[in-house]
Amino acid sequence: MLDDGRLHLQDGPIDLLIEAWGDAASIRLAYMAASDRMLTVLDELCGELLALRAPAAAGRTFTGQVACRMHKAVHPHAKNFITPMAAVAGAVADDVLAAMRAAAPLTRAYVNNGGDIALYLAPGESFRAGLVDRPDQPRLFAKAIIKAGDGVGGIATSGWRGRSFSLGIADAVTVLAASAASADAAATMIANAADLPGHEAVTRLPATQLDPASDLGPRLVTRGEGRLTTQEITAALEAGARQARRLIAAGLIKSAALHVQGQSCVVPYQDEMLMAEIQYA
Amino acid sequence: MTEVTANDTLSTDGRIRCDACPVMCYIKPGLSGACDRYANEDGVLIRVDPHVILNRPGTQEVVRFLENGADWDGNILAPAPVVTAIGAGTTYPDYKPAPFIVSSKIQGVDMVTVVTEGIFSYCGAKIKIDTDRHLGLERSIVRAAGEPVGHVMTSEYGSQMLSLGGVHHLTGSGKKQGRVTCETLLSLCNGGAVELTIDDGARVVVQANAAPIINGEPEQRMRVGCGSATIGMFAKQWHGHVDDVVVVDDHITGVLSEHQAGKLLGMAETGIRIQGRRSTPGRYFEVADPGTGWGGTDISDPLSILGAFDKKHARPGIRFLMVSTTGEHAAYYELDDSLRPREKAMPDQLAASVALIAENCEPALCSVLFMAGAGGSLRSGVTTNPVRLTKSVREALTKVTCGGAPVYLWPGGGITFMVDVSLLPKNAFGYVPTPALVAPVEFSLRLNDYERLGGHVAELRSMASILSQP
């Protein structure tokens, strides 16, 4: 427990900051449920780690709850390269949040797994979430106001500066979706799409050279970027935005905010409701 | 950052398999695992946590990983935390209670840990350097950046000892010397490498748990023993394959045919003559000057320690091996018709014995012990009656640790302790411009003993409140 009433749980690479609202007894029950759930999550995942690191394919079955959530989240993207690992952080957050909600009635709750957040809002409640464009230099560039009934149960951010590798050049792509796992998978795909293939200012290395066990295999991941021109940045943003619009049209995400070298782009930008959701600070 | 005690296995290309969690990442040098918490720094698994709790001045918690071989009970929530003084701050000159006086229950007994960072002017480092190379004469001045920071002590078996720091270098000999001494100690205690030069001696790079680098050459191995001991250990393996063996050593050079071991094996005299001071049969002192050549001497040609062969016993065709005490240097000779040694290709049997000497040498390392006295004003941060703390430490009622690491307490007065700096988390030491070193120190004792020695009981805080402090 942290002093401000948040719960901090950590096991291996999983690092959760959890907060719940409700009556005191419910919060206590929810926190106990969260730590109980955490006891076995990592072991369950590691039991199926090899299959989870393989490219997503239809018909594959998984045993663990979290693994099933991962598979379900990446499956719609399977015609491009993706592995269930793209949704691991979000899926863990979703699973812990589900355990908390099953344990006690709550008015609001979130499980933040290193920036990938599962959230719950009872009718009438809302959340203000801060958005950061450079995970290595945390500063809020915008706030998203999420209301119950918006259909948003997850927020996830992906980008080459973050903890996981990215095939694209976006500093960060933040996605709002129905679950954290879906948002996580979609953010990965949009960040991969926001790219300038073969550009000489971008330093790329095979993923396995950095992490021999990476699910990305020998694919080139972004490790550094020189200055890009405004036109180049716009082109990369537009490539990512096209992917985001496809995912919105397919009903997989609600909205996305993309950032490349200080320039940003929010989709869908025509939509008034979502413009209101993501306000620049 | 914290050095991790979790088991890690090092593979040939420098990758570490981290077993801190079931993900079991392979981590390449210079990179971190999936968690971004454990990283591979030059083949060592370290914690690089920008740890919310660990790095925040005020509340420092180091959770030991499966200490004493205990099994993990599966509890993710704070498994038996150890509160250390690292980053606790200090209240020098200690008229106020120490920053953290923590109470916690251990096996039903109320325990108190008084956590403070001590400012030590009376402190230094004792350095053990595993090498037989000559670093400098006893009492020679040891310098860092040209400033005297300590002196050469004794040679121990296979090692050379230095004493660095101490109050005279820190505060007694001018500002510059004090500053350089403080920097040198701080760097060594925090696991850094320091280049030292010894007056009329060697230049040596010292780093805790790393091989010393002497005059630019990394030391590989400790000697297997002195020259005489080496003869004793390997005599049987040489017998029958060679007529004589000389083990070159700066301390005692051994000669197989004259040595007790050779006599017992019935080896004949070879007429070999060693230029040195004979101690007992087959054992010679001072065959050459100390240096960084063969066996810690200054020679590069081993024949330079031999005199002319005694014609009474020598004959053409006599075969002999010359080898250093680490197996690092070796050469094989046969006497020609004029009884002069001619170097020949080494027979396999002898090469194997040289390899065996090398194999029996342990890797050469530097070790750094931080030594300081906590018997001064620091005690009043712990208790209103300082001498009672000293007494309770003496009576083993109070346990002293340094950054959570066990210490050796010197007998006699005061609370003078030594600690192996490699057992502390990295960067556990700090400094003040006095100049003096800041080191963590914890006193743990039972609550009732603490009350009895006049402890600051009113300042007690629960472990839970320390852990939850932002």
C-alpha cells in the first residue's frame, strides 16, 4: 500500500498501480482480490510463454485467463505480423481489474500496468487521464476525460521510446478501446504502422540482437532517430493514422493519439465527441 | 542501484540468464531485461530500478532476495523487508535522534532498528590485491592523482595489502589531499575503479571484486603457492619425466632435485646452481629483485637466476623445467655438450603439469574492506546514554550492520567495524565536503533492551509507516 491509498503490486516485469473507489470494506476486498490474482499471473503466463511469443494464428488455444485475453485482443490483427505478447500488459491489467470487480461493488477503479491501464466506471462516473508523449521524459501533453458509457475500458500507449520494441518511429501512440488488452494490441499496430521505411535517419537493429528471446525475432526495431523534416513527420503520422482509422472502422478501438518528434495527430479528428475526449493541455 | 544476489548464469557471449522471475530473460551486456529492473552490467546482474522506494531520500528499503536460502513463500507484498540506512540521511553531529528508529516484530520479539548514515572522518579502506608481483615496499606511499592517500602494508599469502584513507589523509594534510583521499575512498567503496601509484613501485588499478591491473597488465591468477610449496605439490607428476624443476618465485624459489620432495623420490643431483640466498635445501630467497616478471620477480629470462652447472654432477642431456608459481611462464631446457642450457620444445607431459599449476591458481581479485569507527557522537543519535550502546554491541545484544551487510567488529573499545563493500548495494556510500565519507549504519536490538539503554523510544515508528511513506 502506498500512503495515498493506492496499491502497488510487482512481480517480475509486471508492475501495477491500482486504485479503487467505493466503501472502505469494498476497497479492501478489491485490493485483496488484486493481490491474490497477482500470485499466479506471472507463472501462468510463463507456462505458455513460447506459444505466446509465436505469431497470432486462428484456432490456437490457450489455457491461462490472461493468455486467452491476449489471444483474443491480437487475433483481429493477425493478417499482419503480431504476437499475443503485444497485448500482455493490457491483458494483465484487464484480468486484475476483473478480479477486483468480482470481489466487491466499486464505483471506479483502475489498474495501471506500466502505462497500459484497465479502467472501470460505474454509471455517472468519469476519469481524467493524463497523456504523455515521451515515456522517457514524462510530461503531460494532454488529458483525456473518459465518462461511463463512452465504451472505454482500456488505455494503452506504445512507441519505440517505451519499454517494448516498436517497428515504427512514433514516440508514442495512445489508444482508447473497450479493454486494455485491445488498446495495447492496437497501439502496437498503429505505432508499427507510423513509419518511414528505410529512412536513413532512423537507426534500427534486429530485435533478437537486443533481446535474444524477443517475440519479434530478427525484425528491425527502432533504436534511435535523427531529426526528421516536417513533411517526413507528417507522412509517418499519416501512415499511423490510416491504420488507426481502419481499426476504428472495424470497431476495435475508440480513438488514438499519435506523436512523432513533437507533432501530434488525433483520430478520428472529425468526430466531435472524441475531440472532446482528448483535450490538449 | 542494487547488486543482486539472485542466481544468474553467465553464458559465453556475455548474456546473463536472469532468474529473478519466471520470465527468465536472457540479458545481453549493457541491456536490461523485460522488467527494466535487472540489467547486465559487464556480465553482472544488477538492479537498475529507478526504484520509487529505494532512491527516495528518507525511506530506503532493500528487500533481500531469498536470503539464507529460504524458499519464497509466494507473497508478492513486501517479503520480510530489511530497512537499511542507505539514503536515510544523518543528523550530524547527532544531537538529534537518528532519522529512522523503526520497530518491527520479528518472530514475536519486538525489534528496533536504528537507521542512520554516519559521517566518518575516521575511516578508510583496507585493500587486498591478489598478486605476487611486487607493488612496492612496505610503508611506501600510495598515491591517487599524485596525492598521498595511503601506504603499502604487508604481503599476505598470494596477496599484497594496502591501507588507504584514515583521518590523517582525510583531514590532517591539507585540502587537496583530503579531497583526493575522499574521492578515492568513495569510488572504491561504491564499486568503482581507481588508479593508484606506489612510490618506487607499481601503478595499479583497483576495483572491488575485479582483477587488479598492474602496470597496464590485468592480473590473471593468484600463485598456487610459493616455489617450495609448488615443488611439494607437483613433485610426483614431474618425477620420471624430467631431471630437475625450478619454480621461480619472488619469495622462495624451489629446486626439485635438492628439495625434500625430490630427495624422497630418489632424484639425483643435477649440478644446477641458483643465484640466491639458500634457506634450507632446495629453497632459495632473493633470486632476483621483486618485479612484474616471472613469479613476481623482475626477470624475463629465467636462465638469469642460474649459475654455471656444477661439473661434478651435471652431464650433457640433463632435462629441466623452469616454471613460475602461476604457470603463466614456463620453459624447458636440455644441457648441451658444454653443459649450457638450450631451450627445447616442451614435452606434452610437462606442458600438462604447467597447465595443472595454472588450473590450481584462483582468479586474482581485489577486495575492499571499508573500516570505520561508529563509537563517537553518532551513538547519541541512537541513545541518550552513548556508552551503553557500545556495551550492548560488545555484549552482542545489539547487532551492527552496514547497509544491511554483516560487519566484523574489532575487539577492544569503541565500535570499530569492517565491512566488505561488495556486499552493499551499489552507491551506498556518500561524502560530505569536510571531507569525510557518509556510510550507512544500522543498530538492531530488542525493544526492551533499547528502552534499557536509554533509546529514543518516543521516536519509534512502525515498519509499515516507513514502507508506506512516499
